[in-house]
Amino acid sequence: MAKKIKILSIDGGGIRGIIPGTILHYIETEIQKRPGQETTKLADHFDLIAGTSTGGILTCIYLIPDEKGHSKYTTEAALNLYLQNGAEIFSRSFWQKLRTLNGVAGAKYSADQIAKKLDEYFGDHWISELRRPCIITSYDITNRKTVFFNKLDGVDNPVRNYKVKDVTRATSAAPTYFKPAHITSKIGAISTLVDGGVFANNPALCAYSEARSLDFDQLLETPGTKAFPSAKDMMLLSIGTGTVKESYHYDKAKKWGAIGWIKPVIDVMMSGNSETVDYQLSQIFDATNNSDYYHRIQPGLGEANSQMDDVSAQNLTALHQAGLEYISSNQQALNKIVDQILP
């Protein structure tokens, strides 16, 4: 059987990135238990990785190279960005609250702290330097068009080659939470961008479409690898950031105006997109008799708050616990995924 193209996709969801981070740490650890895989890292085993917002940040952490061209960070280091720095990223001074009227008259949070952490993790690396093909989503509010940051585009075209810290700032520039990202490419092209979650919170279908267009036989230099693969030639693992459980009832919703709808619209838009993409991909893989190789992981939140900026110590622990509980209840399914990931 020809080698399947292995794709990883990670949803957006702010601090809820702890959940996919926890599950992917388990998967990496299980891979490393297999003979000959002791020193490998997650990115060694995927041919394309896609991410939106917090998923885009995780994608770049997994793909950033060290000085020898190997993955610089483990999945544990990626998880620690959230567990150890989440409270700092989503922090507000008294003056920030006052100046923005608590987020009504400006972005709820300063972008300085998240920009600082992204700089610490990514330095001056360019997207063209990432270890694998990738798709990281964002939206250009000046030119009104979707943006798909891509390692291969960065290699081929300096106009589309941006620093990784700027790409991750753009994909996570969630409206109302952070101001738009204003970034410059390697040759000076300027873009004003917001969070890719406004159109593709679940980027798995974007990843599938990108994979369909790539000549993996040439890219991977692996005989027998399918060029321009269809769904039957792929293994796709799509991980969400937890099922949002908050309901909105008619008695309250009928009274909302523009301000009242802000948070519900963001929640509904993100979860609705994720569910739609899952439905579409399930149908695509089923139609090619390859449904066993499409996996959608969307854990429950348990005791965690669904708000993507709740960085209280209690909620950070609850999000981590939600990921661990999913692992505990689904070890057999996760080990099947590990079997499919390995050669």
C-alpha cells in the first residue's frame, strides 16, 4: 500500500489550546515509546500541519527548526506556553481597562504581551524555514480577502515570506480581544490582519485542499508517495479546543442589540464553522472508503470555562484536566491513531 499523506489540523480557541496541546503531547510521548522513535518529535511524523489562531501558534511551535534543522520544541514546551504564560498573555492593567472601557472602546487586551512571548519562541525565523508544508489562516481586513500563510509560498515568493512571530500574531489577532496585526513581509509588503477564526476556525478542510494541490512524491522524495493525493491517500487528524457548552435562549437573545450579540456571534461562528468542516470531511472520506483515516477529536470541557481568555489558575487546571480525561477515556482510539501515524 502506498504511503498515506499524514495531515494534522488544530482549531482556534484561545487559552483552550491547552486541550489539543495536552492530547498532542500524549501522542508524541506514545510515538517515542515505539522502537526506533525515542528521539523523534511530533512534526517528524506529519507531512502537512494546519492551524488557526491558537492552533496556528501550536503549528509553528511544532515546526520551528533548531540549528540542526530538527524540531526545536517538544510538545511539552508547546503546552507550557499556555500553562505557564497564559495569565501573562491575557493580562490587563487598570489603565487598559479604563482606556478601553473594559473592551467596549478598544481591544480588551494589549498585544504587547503576546508579541513578547511569540518573539521569545520564534525569534527572527521566517515561515519559509519551517520544517514542513503548512497552512496558517488569517484575514486581510484592508483588501478583504482570506490569507493562507504557507511555508512553500514563503520559499517561492519573498512577497509572501513573513516572520513566524508575525504570522502567529496575525492568526491569533482575535477581534475585540487584540488589535489587528500590522505586519511586513521580507521585501516590505504590508498587511493588516485579524484572526483566521473569522472564517476557518477549524482549518482541516483548508489543509485537505492544500494537500490535494501538492506533489508529495517530489516534496518528500519518497518513492511510492502519492502526488496530488485524494482523500483515499490521506490520514487526517483534526483536533478541536473543546465543545462550547454555553446555550443562548430566546428570552434573552430577543433583547440583544449590537453589543449584546458580540460574544454570542463569535462563539456561534467558531463552533458552527468547526462542526460544518467536520461534516464535510466525514462525507469526503466516507465517499472514498477511507473513513478509518479521518479522525475528529473534540473533547468536552468538563469543569472548564468556554471563554477563550479565562486564564484563572482554576481554569488552566480544568482545561488541562479536560485533555487528560479525554486521553484516559479514549486510549484505544488514540493508540490506533499512533499506529496510523507511524510508518
